[in-house]
Amino acid sequence: MNYLKVGKATDLFNNEKNLYRFLEIMPGLLSWGTLISLIILSYFQPVWVAYFIIAFDVYWLLLVIFLGLHLLISYRRLKENIKFDWEKKVKGINFIVNNKIKNWEEIIHLIIFPTFNESLDVIRTSFNAIIADGYPLDKMIVILAIEQRAGAEAKVRADIISEEYGYKFRNFLITIHPDNIAGEIKGKGANQAWAAKTARKEIIDRHHLDYDKILVSVFDIDTVIYHGYFFCLTHKFLSVANPYRASYQPIPVYHNNIWQAPFFARVAASSNTFWQMMQQLRQEKLATYSSHAMTWRALVDIGFWSTSMVSEDSRIFWHCFLYYQCDYRVEPLNFPVSMDVCMDESTIKTIKNLYKQQKRWGWGVENVPYLIFNTIKNWRQLPKGKIINRILVQLYGFHSWATNAIIIGAIGWLPIILGGEKFSATVLSSNLPFITRTLMTIAMGGLVLSAIVSTLLLPKKPKKYGLIKYFTMIVQWLILPVTIIVFGAIPGLDAQTRLMLGKYMGFWVTPKAR
């Protein structure tokens, strides 16, 4: 059996299934175990918990400082890369990549846009950005991957896009992913896998294109690239060591509808942008996310995307990482692509959709059992230190996602509430609120930094909005402590709980509204 294609425990049998189920239970068990233990100890051993909370608050403060510095450095690099003339850079240097590519013009970009029921306006915006990028369109193969289950309307939209844009590219292809294929989850991964396999048959193999000269970009349908993106991507591919063992990750900024979106949705989206910006400086922790690029060679080697799991954008990296025995990495581009803030026609719908979106992102925890299970299966072939470090980083990341904000915002006060009269009579009890408040007030400097960077990143304000809009864009960051719990920790814990109980999620498509 190809264990690298496993999506969940039910794909396996007997002892292997039991092992995988245990590994699926583990992340949620660790998160719930941490929270419940702290609640119980707040009653029986409030002094212990009080000291833990103080130590945790100090750790949080140091983390805010550390990540704040990374955010500033990443912001500076992002702004520099937007302004840089990547076209001139690419055309002015002679490259030789593994004796296979001697000229940047040999590279063909295969661009896949999976879509479900998004409007023509959304699709056109993304295609217009490709046209305006400046990269030669005759070096691009573009696929609009639609779903059969989306009905006749999806085919009508695809035909309109084909008529308006298809003739501009080297090749343009509409693929229709069949519905109800056995073993598949209805989602983006299965759709783009079908699209890639169709492109191999109808374009790449038919025209005898060199697999080593194709870069694949998979874009969410709302992805709007910034001018110069493909020259930046091409330069990165041609200039790094061992480019065929890498994926290439831009920074997602949610600017397409940021002026129209509700304040809480803007804060949640910007927080995700900041996290991705900071991760670009920590390559050893970076995995692919949402829209990204990789080589066609690597994609063919692993047999394309898995069709039986939800978090395909990160799983494709872990699949490659294990397939190449940890000799695979993500190269940060430090270059933005713009996407949609979660928004619907009403505030209530937006709140519900944002929660579902965050829960789906939190479902990336399914990669933890996948990593550990395949490490056990291939223990002798994998470099021990590298794989163990990656597993610990993933465990820590998802555990922190589900627990940190709750510990700071709620559990930190439980020793005072549950500790009883004996604890209330101690000096520690009277000092705990002061210490916690002081440390968190200092840490609030992170909010100020977030507000500043968010404002500096904003696209040009539409004329219909006044100066008061800028003010709300800054003040909105005061709700960050609430959003990281409501649209961070809780949906993250929800996802881990569902995985722990074996209630597997399907793929949920975030509605696009502008």
C-alpha cells in the first residue's frame, strides 16, 4: 500500500488502522488534557497554576517581541520585492539549472484555477491580473478547473472566460471534474488533481513538453497576483540550489475586498497574513499554504494531490517531504498575492462563514497523524533529527493554536476564582492580577505594531470611503484578543475534537463576495 496517499484511519485496516486512529486522537487529547488539567489544578493546586500562568505570560511576552521583529523584517522585504524589477533581473542573468535549463524562456508556467460556484467578476479579476503581470503569455498554460456538481452554470461561466481570455495563452484548458468518484472527498484537491492529469494527457504529453521545464502554480480562484509575480517566481526557481526539491510560497494578503469586509473578518485575515509573513523568515518551519507553486517533476513523482483529504495545500508539501526522505523544502518568495477576506451578504452569515473557514484551516491538524504514521513506517530511511523536529513543530503549532489564547484569556484567572480562601489569603493571589495585567499590557505593543503594519499594507482607499475608514482600520485591532479566541482557538479546538472523535470533515468552499 502507498502509505503516502493515506488520508485518514478508515483508509487502513487492522493494526495499522488502530495506530492511525490513536495518532488522530493524540492532538485533541493533548489540547483538551492541557486545558482540563489547568482547570482542575486551579481548584486543587492554585499556587502551581498561578506560577505557571506567570511563566506562561512571560513566555508570551517574549514571543510577541520575537515575532514582532520577524514581522518588521518580513514587511521590509515584501515592500522591497514589490518595487524590484524582477523582469530585468531574470533577463539580465544567464542561468544553468542542473544542466537542464539554460534560459529562462525555456520555462513554461502551468497555472491551475480550481473553481466551484464563484462569480464571473471574481474569476475575471484573477485572470486580468495574470494578463497584466508582464510575463510572456505564450509561456503559460492556464487551466480553469470546474466541478460537474456545480451544474450547467459553471460550464457557461467557463466558456465565457475561455472566449475572453483563452486565446491569449500558450494553451487554455477547461476541465470538468466528475462528481461522486469513489474514495474522493468533494474538494479542491480532487479537482486540481483531475485538472493536472487531464493537462498531462491533452497538452504536456501530446506536445512532448519537458517535465523538468514546467512550474505549476495552483491558485485559489480569488488569487490576484501583483505585477512581476511570475518573474519573481522564475528567478527564485532558477537561482536556488536544487530547485526541483522545493515548493515556492508567496505571502497571502487579503486585499481584494478588505475595504468592504466587516472589521472582525479583516482582523482575522490580517492576522493570518502576519503569521505567513513571519513564517517566511523561518524556512525550517514553513509549509505550503493556499496558493503556491512547485515543479511538475515533483508533482508527477508523487502521483499528484491526494483526493481523500481536506488540507491539500499543506499535505502536498508533507507528501513531497516524506517521498524525498526529508530532502524537500519551501522556498519563501517574500512576494504577495492578494485574496478575499471572508465576507457574505450579512454580518451573521459572515460570522458563520469565518468560523467555518478557520475550522477548515484548523483541520490541517490531520497532517500530524499522517507525518507520525509515515515516519514509523519509514523510520530506517528518514533522517531522524530532521523528521522529529518537523513533527514537534507541527504538534506545538496546533497545540498552541487551540490552547494559548484560552489559557491567557480565561484560565489565567481561575486560580483566583477556584482557589478558595486559602489561596486568596496568599500574597501571590493579590499579586497575580497585577503581574498578569502588567505583562499583557506590555504585550499589547504587538497590537500597535499590527495596526501600523496593517495600515501600511492597505491598498488604495476607494473614493466612496472617507478618512474615518482609516481610523476604523486602526481601532479594529483592539478586538484582536477576542478574535484570536473566537476565530482562532475555538475553531482550532473544534477541528481537533472532531478528528479525535473520528467525525471527519468534508471540504467547505468559502463563499466569495465583494
